[in-house]
Amino acid sequence: MYNGIGLQTARGSGTNGYVQRNLALVRTSKSKIDFRTEEELQKAADSAVRGPNAEIREHAKKRALELKCAEMQDLMKEQG
């Protein structure tokens, strides 16, 4: 017996006494479709389109500057 469900004992029942969920049960609450309004769709689309993070842009600028410095340093070494 499992949570008050099933047989007291499997003895003489022709089963092993294992209790399973009914996976074939179709629930009607999942089939309910909730449509969104045009305003909600527009608001979701506007919030989904964002620019890059300010920290990421700043990091990219610093990397570009460091790359230029390294190139200039190599150029100066070649020229002596």
C-alpha cells in the first residue's frame, strides 16, 4: 500500500503490488491556450531587443586600444 493506494498485500492478487501513475490520463487544464494581446506582444518584443552591456562595450574598447598599443610597439621595435 502506497499513500492509501493499492493493495494491502500483493499475496494472491496475481500482481507484484507495484503502484504506478496512470500516464495515459489526458488532463484538460494543459490544453487551455492563453492568447496574448497585441500590447503584450509589443512589450515583449521591445524588452527582448536590447543593446550590449555597457561593461562589455567598455572592455571591447580597452582591448582595441591595447591592440593598437601592441602594434605601435612592434612597429617601433622594427624601426629601432
